[in-house]
Amino acid sequence: MKSLSPMHFGLRSLVTVGLLLSAAAASAIARDELPERIQVAWAPTKQLTEVKNNPIDHGWMRPEEWEQRLSDHLRQRADRVLPPGQQLQVMVDDIDLAGAFEPWRHSNAQDIRYMKDIYPPRMKLHYKLMAADGSTIRENEVKLSDSAYLQRAVPGDSTDPLRYDKRMLDDWLYKEFVARQ
């Protein structure tokens, strides 16, 4: 067996720290590059179905984390489908993420989100699409749901805990802003 010197471990640690800092910097840069023409706001957290149905905070992702990840996803995807100059304001009034916690199953399964047909992702939102001059093109309230979320092909990143919720948003963006053109 080959023995590694302390210097090797120091170099490895330095490289690891450098990679972590680079990833953090890239993440910060990516966040700064989110399009400003798409704005996403959320109803107060305590009013959201997802939070009311999960009062003990099961799971590893907290509301501020999934709100941010879904907002970022929506902003990036909407920026790709909207014509230049148009602006979109979205207010998420309610959300119930795909799956649910079933803490009664087992004491060691408190933080497991079970994916079943009876727990589809749902969202209620209000949006306003505006032209470059600020005039309103279209405004509407919509209720989104994907009751067949488990029967459809798994989205690209099958490890993303929000993959079904993001796909529901992608479907809405396509139907509302691409297919209508």
C-alpha cells in the first residue's frame, strides 16, 4: 500500500476548499443573473397548504428553500419562452408540493415524502403579462395540478426533490406562453 505524505493531504484539502468556493461563487453569480423582467412573489408562508399540512417541518427542505428554488426555476424558464421586452409578474397564492409525509408509517420515516397518485403537485397563482411599454397583455388566475405526475416520464434530473413541481410549472409556461403564440 502506498503511503501518502501530509503534504498530499494538505494539497487535497486546499483543492477541495477551492472547488467548494468556486461552486459557491458560481451559484452566487447564477443567482445575480436571474432575469429581472420576471418577478415571482409568494403569499405568506403560514397560509400555504404545504406549510399547513406539515406543521412539524418534516423533510430536509424548508419553505424558504423550496420557494427560492421554484422561483428561480420559474424565472429562468419564463425568460426563455417570453418574447424580448415582455415582463411577467407571478404571485403564488398557494402550493402543495408533490407527495406527502406520512409520519404514522414508522418513527424512522418521519422525513420521507411519499409519492402517490393521491398527492399530486398543486399550485394556485395569479400572473400578469406586460408589454415592453408596461401595458397589460394578459392577466389571469390559474390553478395548476398534475394528477398524472407519476405516470409520466421522470424529468431530466431525477434526483431533484422538486422535479414534479418544476415540471408542472414548465407545462404551464408552455401552454400559456408558447402554445398560444
